[in-house]
Amino acid sequence: MLSKNKIKYIRSLELKKNRKEEQVFLAEGNKLVGDLIGHFSCRLILATEQWLQNHPRLLATETIEVTHEELSRASLLKTPQEVLAIFEQPHYDFDADVASRSLCLALDDVQDPGNLGTIVRIADWFGIEHIFCSNGTADIYNPKTVQATMGAIARVKLHYCNLPKFIGNASEKNIPVFGTFLDGENIYTQHLPKNGIIVMGNEGNGISEQIARKVSHRLLIPNYPQGCETSESLNVAVATAIVCAEFRRRAAFEPSL
């Protein structure tokens, strides 16, 4: 039986302060929960009888069989599926030098949960395992963000940090730092290495001046045809996909310099 207190607790995780206090996050839906089981410790699963029968070997601290009606009372989704789970937030070691060995993303106050979740999914697609976030960036454990990652949160590690300091330290170590700007150099004509940091900025303000001063390579995603009036800018998640795709294309087809 699903108690009122349990429903109240689950729904309280919509708030960041409660997620932070409990060190957990909420995931809903057959595919998402299925992708995350085994990657994170699971404290609670609410699921229908059919779902539980199809997943007999669950490792969860508590499992409650529920009806669709009970699940809808606990769910944060407009159209709940067969399962809801609460997972423990992981704690990753902070390796500031990982960008010297691989390609990483850095997010400067990306505030929309959907954009953040999509960027994590993009990073997963392009084999980027680490994202460094400013403290003003949206919470990765926001339920909307978790849903938008489509399970990529299981493979991409997010680190919240003092981003200007992190970027500054990387620059001092001669780690290449890339950012997109309207006055940058055409991304399609620039050398793009296999390692470094790609900085993506806030939806409305772009990359902050404090971090922009530390960017060593200013890139432009040109509109087409150049010189014609088009939209003012690209959505940050779309821009991230274009930039990551071009970095990976170069790594595949250009010889190392």
C-alpha cells in the first residue's frame, strides 16, 4: 500500500533543497529507470505488477507494487508510465586535468533544465564523459533534466565548480579552451584537437566576460548564406551539438598535428 507520507516525500523531490538534503533524485518511465538501474544505488521503486514481473532481479532498498492510479498520485509527469524510482546521487572525483587527455564540455550558467538534459544527451552521443558546470547552471538532478537526458546521466559525469577558476587553471596549463562567439573564427576552417574544453554560455547572455577572457580559441558557427539576415542566435543545445559534431568529425578525418 502506498502511503500518503510516501507520496508526499516523492513529490517533495521536485524541490532542489529536498533533493540536496536527501542526496537523491527522481526518475520516471520504463526506459529511463531501466537505463539507470545498475548505475546508481536505488532507494525506492514504485511499479505496476506487470513491470515488476518483467524485472524480477531488482536491487532496491524498497519496492512497492502500485496501481496506475496510485502511481499517478505520486508522479510528477502528466502521463505517468509503469514505474518511478528514487536513486542516490553519485559523487565523482574531480579531475581537473581530464581535459588534457580528452574533450570536455563546460557550461557557463545554462539555466534551462531541458537544455541541460539535452546537452548531457549530446555529450553522451559524442563520447564526452565530463561536463564542468558553473554553480549557476541548472541542477542536473532536476526531474525535468533527468528526463531530458534519456538515460545519458548514467554515463556522463557532471562536476559543479568555480568555473572561472577551473577555466583559468586549464589555460595556465596550456589546455585549449574553446568558446562560441559572434566575432569568432569560422569553426569549419579552424584546427580542432581531440582534447580540450568547449565552453557553452547562458541562453540569453552567452559566455560571461570573466570566462570569455580566458578562452584561447574563439569560434563562430556561421549562418548560411553568410551576410544574410537570419535568427539572432542558436539554441545552446543545438549549438553544442553542432560544435561537438565538428570536433569529432575532425578527429576522425584529419591527421593529428
